[in-house]
Amino acid sequence: MLEWTKTIGELVLSWPTLFLVFMVLFRQDLRNILGETSALSAGSFSLTRQVRALTRERQQLWNELEALKLLVAGYLTKWEVDHLNKLQSDKEFTCVIGEWTTETFFRPQIANLLGREFIEYIEGSGDLFAQGEPKVRNVKKYFRITDRGREYLKLREEMFPRSQSQTDETDKSK
């Protein structure tokens, strides 16, 4: 009889048997755990989909921002931006009347800034480009920057932080 108990005892205490007993005793807890795991898996799939959608949306917004930067950067020439910065600064801003560069480049740039309403005439100041003396004139006596011009410079500075400092360095070297 001892022999028989020894054989049955090994069988009862074997790993597969203990596993089966464990499954029977804790089956409800195991179902709860498995249910939470499958719900988590489904949630994970949903979360992955949301992350992908957000990534696509972020890329689209980035592309739109880059397009806006391109438009803002090209809206005015480097020289027109420089004129706005000079009109906004406390420093004197002069030009020489009668030179071909003034007529060929400066005058159309000022006309463009006026047309975009980034600068305005100072009432009673006269015509900056009228022939006569003095040849060297302070542009700030004829034009001033508008709020719209300041907003443009602020927007440009926010989008291109180095562009303002580069313009300032250019002013210092003159």
C-alpha cells in the first residue's frame, strides 16, 4: 500500500496537477485579469490610431507653418524690411536725393511700403523726392512706420528670430 500512495502522491503533487487546481480555484480572478488585458489591448489599438492621426495633423500644421513662413519672408524685400527697421529705430535714416540708386531702388521700395500701409506720410512734410537742396534728407521727417508695419516686423521677428539681429548687425557696420 505504501507503494501505491507514493505513486499517487507524485501524480497529485506534479506541476500539471497543481496548475489545474490553481485554475479551478482562481478561475474568476483569471477571467477578470484576461478581460482587462483584452480591453487594454483594444484601447492600445485605439490609442495607436489616435497617435497616428495626431502625427498626421501635426505634420500638416508644420507644412502650413512653413508655407506661411515662406509668404512672410517673401512679402517684402530685404531692403524694405531694413527701411521699416530704420523707421522704427531711434537712429537717423537718411537718403541722398538725385542719385540713380535713390530713384531706381529706394523710391519704388518706399512706394511699396506705402501701398501696403506699412508706412505713412507725415502730414505737411512735403515730398521727400523733390529736387533741390538739401540733397541728404532724413527720411523720418517725411514718413513714419504704422501699427501695421510694426505688427509685420513683430511677426517676422517671431518667425525668424535671427533676421532682426542680422539687420541690427548690418546697421552697426554702416
